[in-house]
Amino acid sequence: MVKVALLVILEAKPEKVKEVEDFLKSALPTVQKETETTAWFAIRLGPTTFGIFDAFPSDSGREAHLTGDVAKALMAKAKDLFSKPPSIQKVDVLADKLPK
């Protein structure tokens, strides 16, 4: 069972929507290599609002992800792609249903 997660909300600059979408899609192969990232979703919440939800079995997995390649790339591009800084929320998972 996963115990902790991240909820990241990203507000793209209107002229950067396609770049944000492409960036999120391109992050999947990197995330797939993270052994403690149990679940990862890149989502679109609205015309310029995107998100990432990912879940981990422990705080150490979550922290490894926060200091990993995708997080570094996201923060390096943040000023160019987003109208405001990413909102990164650490959350606790109360229950889950994942494939076995």
C-alpha cells in the first residue's frame, strides 16, 4: 500500500500550454525508472491548469522523487512555462486501489 503522495498543481502560461503538455508526457520514461514511485499521473484540470499526482510507499520514496530528474527539470523550466510557481503539496494516502 502507498502511504504518502504528492499533489502538484501547475498553471501554464497561455502561450506555453502545448509545451507543458509535452513536458509532462515526456517525463513518463524517467518516472518509470523510479523504483519507489508506485503510481504517477500527469493530468489536465482545465485549459491552462495541469497537475501531477504521484504516490509512494514511504517518505523516503517521496523525497527521492522530489530531488529527482523530473523535479529538477520542472523547476528549471518553471519561470518560462508557468504563470505562477508550482504548488507542491505533500499528502497522506488513507486508502488505495492499485493493480497487483
